[in-house]
Amino acid sequence: MASPDISVLRNVSSDVIRAAEKRNSTVYNILGEPEEESKFSTIFNRALENIDTTNAYLSDAENEEIKWALGQTENTHDLSVALQKAQTTLQYTIAVRDRALSAYREITQMQI
């Protein structure tokens, strides 16, 4: 027995399936559903939030270093935790930046 051809499934009488086909089909909906925010702007906003978080952790680490240097605290645990958070987030941010630059370079070298 031959496998059924998918083209015969076009004549479906269900309104739900027809609506789903129109919503998801590239034939009916070439550009996709209009979104409030584009995917690029979403990614860009998250990258900016990542930078803000990195700056906050770096600022916290610097504040802990200053407190420790001035003798306002003797707790080296808070200092080491703040430094480790700052280092980890900075490494992550640099990795994201490097990947974005790599993607940009690859796009600019594409031949049309």
C-alpha cells in the first residue's frame, strides 16, 4: 500500500484546521504574523539588559573592594562572591559580543 500523499489533505472540512493552515502556511502568510516587536529588537534589548547586569555586577565588585580596602568589612566571602559574579558575567558578555561580531562578519562576507 502506498503512503498517502500530503496534497490530498488540502480538502479538509474542519474550520479549525483551515484557520491553522492559513495562520501557519507560507503560501497564505509569507511574512508571518505581524509582531509587536521584531525578533531583532528583542535580541538587541536582551543584549542591552545583559550589559546592564554586567555593569551592575562590576559596580558591586568594585564597591566590595573599596569596603574591604577601607576596613569597613572583614568578610572576604562577600568580596570573593562579588568578584566571581563580575568575572563570570563579563566573560559571558564578551562571549556574546564575539559571537555577534562573528555573525556580522559572516553576513558581510556573503555574496549575493
